[in-house]
Amino acid sequence: MSPAKKQTENSERPDRGDRGGGDRGKNKRQRNTHARTAMPKMNIPTRERVMSECSNSDDACQVCMNKMEVFSVGECNHPVCHICSTRMRVLCQRNECAICRQDLPKVIYTLAELKFEDIKDNIYPMDRKFKICFETEEIQNQYTAMLDHRCPCCEDKVLFKTFRQLDQHIRREHEMYYCDLCVTNLRVFTHERKFYNRKQLVEHRRKGDPDDSSFKGHPLCEFCDQRFIDDEELYKHLRKDHYFCHFCDADGFQYFYSEYGDLRQHFDKDHFLCTEPVCEEQKFVVFRTEIDIKGHRLERHSGALSKAASKETRKVELEFSYSRREPGVRERGGREE
């Protein structure tokens, strides 16, 4: 099986000005000014600014840069929006502050930016599993709605207890599908997940989504016909479950092989493989240079070598290149002979 390979203007120089000064320098400045004013204007298409671009720095979440309508505050007093806080604590199962990484045993969702020490002793409704307190019932309802599993296809947005139930429902009732790789690896809310028909799902896995130019599909391992969430996960899989040449890898070439037999052929063709039975059974006994393998044979297999083979192994071929000096030719820094 053939190896799969994975690898990772001219412009005008600015005028220096007239060194002599005087009218010539003035004329040049006038010509440059005229050139700038005569330059045609470009019509650049405009777009409407998104919310994160319109947010002021004072009330913007330092994680998503969107305007904070509900604040999440913990012991470190670094406020973030309740959406990012919920994503961290519930979806990612991480309780540290997104800004300073301090562990936060409890956070409080409030409508105003308050100090944690001023409100920590107040009695609030609380999600005991994730240690999240809510200043008002409205905030608690928003939090619950974020975690709901509602059918995006039904008109009445049927609610399901688990995502698994929702997944089975849209497959059976609507013939729509979530991408299993995205569901397993992406920590997003259910209402943020994309769903596809059969044809769209195939295109999503192979080439990506039409509305997301940054996503080019899930990469495929050509050895085991399995797709992965991204190139990094594919790379981990190739190094763990398949084979690569450590010499080529050290030189910056990333070639992978399905089985050891394929890698052995590469060792035998491009490097110096020890073919003695003991080393063949051990595997990976290969050397970069001929001198190295000869030294290995003398050290490990000298008893199995014949007298002629042992003598041949001790030979080292060296190549020299030199240039003959002609009489009368003057050397650099020397004198004519």
C-alpha cells in the first residue's frame, strides 16, 4: 500500500526628496499632492456591524465580546456574560474563571455588575449540580431555555428530556440528521447545532458547509476509511494507530504507512535495515548511514558473519574531491609560483 503523505511585490520606492531643496523640492511636493488628489476613490462594499463590534468595552464580555445583559460573577470578580459562563461550567465541565483561571466554586448571575463579596451571602435559587445562583426567576428561566433540547423542525418546538431523544426524533419524524463527529467533539448548545438531510450531511463531512468558509469538512484517514473532527485529531490517530519513519519525521517529512510491512519496505529501500532474524523479529532496527549499520553488525552479529563478510564489514568507503593546482596560478592571498 502506498504511503499517505501529510504536510503540514513589486512597489514603487518612496521619493527621498530633492537633496538640494529650492523650487525643485517644492515642485515635487506639488506633483505628489496632485497625484494624491487625482487618485480615483474605491467603492468598498459595506456590511452591517455585528453585535460584538458594536459593544462598548465597558459592558462587553471579555470572552465573546458581546454586550453583557446578564453578568456572571465569582470570587475573583471578573464578570463575563452568563452564556459564556454556562458554556464553561455546564458544557465544558470547567469551573475556573475564563480570564484569570482561578477556580470558582460558585458563580452568581445578576442583571447588574456587582461585587461577589457583596452578594455571596444572599439567598438565591440555585442549580446545585453546577453551583450557579440566579438573582431573579427570569434569569433562571433564560438559563433553563439555553439548555433545552427542542426540535428545530416542529412548529411547536417539541421539548425533549435528552439530546439523544431529540436526535432519534428528527431522524425518524423529519429524516434530518446531526453530524455525529460534531455532536461528540463540539461543546455547543443544542439550539446551536446544525442539522442536515442525507445529501447535505455527506457534503458537510466531505467538503464543509456553504455558509462557513472556514470549515473544509472532516479529514479522512485513507487507511481505515474513518473521518475525524479536524486535522489535529487525524494526525494523532496516524501517529498512534499507524506507522511513520522516525528518520523522515526528524527531517520534516510526514509520511505515514498503514502496516509495519509497508514501513519495512521504506526502511529497506531508503535507509539501512538490519535483516538479521533477531533484529527482524524485534522490528525498527534501522540506521541512517551505512557506517552505522556496519558498526551494528560488528557489535551484535559478528559471530554469525563469515570471515569474508566480517572483513567486508570493516571496510569504509570514503570519497574525496580536490582540485589540482596549476603552476603559475596565483592563489588567493598568496603569491604567484
